[in-house]
Amino acid sequence: MNTSLILSIESSCDETSVALVKDGKTLLSNVVSSQIESHKRFGGVVPEVASRHHVERITYVIDDALSEAGVTMEDVDAVAVTQGPGLVGALLVGISAAKALAFAHQKPLIGVHHIAGHIYANELVEQMQFPLVCLVVSGGHTELIYMPEHGVFEVIGETRDDAAGEAYDKVARTLSLPYPGGPAIDRLAATGEDTYNFPRVRLEPGSFDFSFSGLKSSVINAVHNAEQRGETVIPENLAASFQASVIEVLVEKAIRAVKEKGAKQLLVAGGVAANRGLRAALQEAATAEGIQLVIPPLDLCGDNAGMIGVAAHHAYVRGKRDTLAMNAVPGLSLEESMTV
Amino acid sequence: MKQLMIDTATTRLSVALSEAGEIQAEATVMVSKNHAVTLMPMIEQLMAAVKWTPNMLERIVVTTGPGSYTGIRIGVTTAKTLAYTLNLPLIGVSALKLMAAAPNTDLPVVSLIDARRGNAYIGYYQHNQALTHDQHAPVADWLRLNSQGRFLVVGDIEPFRDVLKDYEYVEAPAAHRYGRASDLVVFSDETSDVHAFEPEYLRLAEAEAKWLEGQNNG
Ligand SMILES: [Zn+2]
């Protein structure tokens, strides 16, 4: 039973998304209703506002996804939903809707780890070859994951302080760039040069962990020092210097992990995987080292239910089933989440 | 008409099933720790007890709030998704109106859901008809402006005894102090558009209120 039609729901942060995924390979539909315009006025995602928008949007998005895919609930084999990590109030809207659909049509319910979803977005580009290493970079995560087979995740490196995406947001705020900060810095960096020589934080030799809080402070200090001296910073060079420091460490550790683990592929996942500077640097390094690099297309890097449906397919095939008592787990561990 | 009724607006979790206006099954937990975990299994158990399958349902009634933001979102999302996917009419009822329907009385009924620091979500009903709109307000101010003569109080009475002592009020007996999902059986009018169905928070999210304030102050 390697065939499946899965309806999946993602509502862990500020996107309400529903997808229909065939056999873990084909997106029949992947509808994403973004709240970004609403949260812009606050300069970041406000959990209560996000939860309210999810309730307003959820059945519209389910309906759009089903009709775009041209299927009905009767055709669906299982209902999948992001169980965590994420904003608890936001997660609960998706979970409540998923349970209602599963109960109403007597279909199995499958909870999916959000990051497992991001990783599995790559399966839509290239079939996964094990063992593999995945670099996960998003607003809340910076991790190196080792996968010996489907559904098994070993965190071999993670950030000890800020996630890369968080550092991007804070630096963007320091430079008064519009929300969301990541893409804004990426665009600005493309026009500047690495002139500020910010530190590259590598931690102990051999470590796959990351640290971005020192870098973030260096950037903020550079801006403040310039202000005090009555000078102006060159924003594009500051952005380019910050981005160069982040990317150099990410690429270096990812490539080293692939070699040390004898991985067949390097995957990239998470919202920051949309960063053009990072994509280019990884591609260059991977080509030089003869490593197969897989990066999802831009529209699958952000949060979407399609990736949740792909991860759910592999969990479904392995027999993972959750009960109608499933709860949202805002701090869900990846290593324990997707086992049956 | 086989009807599913749900109330998750406060710490109480209540589910009931009725057919032709007769209650078939009901379960109420007065202090539910986690509606997210308990609601769906409770619906499933009650349906199994009366041997109904989901496709036999004909109507859904749910409290829309005010109350716990998370609680009402769980109830409303569950109800609207069921109504959408089973193509059923959906009815939303104020959680304060449900509480006011619990005691059998001719007096006007004041329903209170504690919202801390002297504030409450307040409803004012008589024979299931609203005498004022549901409000979020300081209870002392609200009583001064609205109450006339004797009234009956339901809901969270304890935090407001001090304020209430200046008024001529009657306390609902403990068993009728809070509504149960089965009390929703009397509310069967006013079906809503399922997709546009939303909770009644009665309050903006804090960040939104502050943002609006900032806008108004230029
Ligand atoms: Zn994400």
C-alpha cells in the first residue's frame, strides 16, 4: 500500500494552508492563505491575531483545496495536520478542523511534525536517497538533521541561541527594513559588499551547532557606533556583510556534515531556504565537492500544507495513526515525533 | 432532526445530542482541563452510545462565546468544519444566552463570565430574549447603568459578591448556574453562513487594540 490520497492542514504560524497530496509525490492542490498583510502592522506575527485569522479562513481553504484537486472527502485516505512545533492557539485551529474532517468521514488522523514537513518538501523535487543530511533554516529553527531512513531524524547540530531567521529579523529591524526582514536583507545584500568583516562563529572544532546572537550584536553595535560618531552605515554593505557571515558558517557546517556522515544528498528546508544568497553559496559549494544538493522551489520553502501531506504519506505507509484525543504540542521534538 | 450541541466557551465542556427536541445523550465536565483533547472523543462516545453515525447528523448548534479565546475557537472550528463537510445548517448561540437559559424564571437574568480585575462578560436576558447586547465591562459600572429591580444572577457569581450586595438579586441554584449543551435545544432559529461563521470574542486582540489606539492618536 504505497498509494495514498491525503488531505493535509498546516496552521502552525501565520499561513492557513490545505493540500491534497497523491502518493506523497504529487500536489493535486496546495492552497495557502497568508496573513502577512495583517501582521505587517505589528512588525511580527501576533499569536492571538493569527489564531483568529485561522478560524476565519479554515473552511474556505479546505473547500478551495478540495475543489482545485477535483476530489471529495470520500476519495481521501487520511487527514494529516501539523501537530507542532508552532503557536499553540494557531495549531489548535488546524487540529480541530482535521479532527472534525477525520471524524465526519471516518478517516485516519495523522499528526505531522512541522519541520519533518519542511524536510519532506524536497521529495517533491528529487526522491530522497538515504542516508542524507538536511540543513533546516527558518524563523524558529537552525538545525542539521541526519536521516538514515524515512521517518528517522537525528539532530546533529542546532542553534545555541537565536535561529538564523530570528537574527535576520532583528538585523532588519535595526536597519528599519520592512517586515518580513529576511527577504528584505537578501535583496539589499545582493547590491552590497562584505566590508564590515563580522565574526564567523564556528564554536568548538567539530561541532555542528550554530550561534548567531554574537553576530547579531556585532551588527547592532556597528550601527550604534556609527550613529555615535555621526557617521552613516552603508545599509547594503552591512546587509551583505551580515549575510556573508551567516551563509559562510551554514554552508561550511552543512558540507562537513555531509562528508562526515557519508550522506548521499544534502537537503535544505525552511523559510530561509528561499534566501537567494544562501541558495547560490550552497550550490557553488556542493558542485565543488560533488555533492547532490536538493532545495525546494521558492513556493515550497515557506509554510504550506503540501509538505505536511508528503511527510504524512510516509508516516501513513509506516502505519502511524493518531487518535481524536491528539493535542497540539508547541515544543514537539522532531526525533520522537514521526515514529509509529 | 438529529442535532449535535457543543459548548466549550468556558472551563466547562458540554456536548449533547437531541432528536425531535428530545435529549438523547449529554456529557458535561464542569472543570475541563483541556478542551482540545477531550471534545472530539466526547462527541465520538456520545454518538456511539446512541448508535448515530456522523452522516446521520442534521444540524449543529454551538456557543460562539464570549469566554476563553482558545475554548471558543476549538468549539467553533470543530462545529463549522463538521457543518461544512457534512453540509449541515449551523447555529451559533451566545455563551451568555445559554447560561441565562439554564434557570426557569420570569425574572431578568444577568449572566457573568469572569474576565478578571472586576470585569466580566455580561449578558442580560429575559425569557431567552436579550435586554441589552452582550458586553465586556466592569461589573459595577454595568449594574449601575442597566439593572432595574430584582434580577437573577447566573455564572461566575463569586468574584462579584461585593458589587452585587447593593442590589436586589437572586442567585441561581448551583445546578442551574451554568448552562449545559442540552439547554441549547431551545435555540434552533437563525442559521448562519458556515464559511463566515466566527467566534464572538467581544474584545479585540490586545495588540490590535493598541495598534488602533496608536492610529487614532496619529
Ligand atoms: Zn515553517
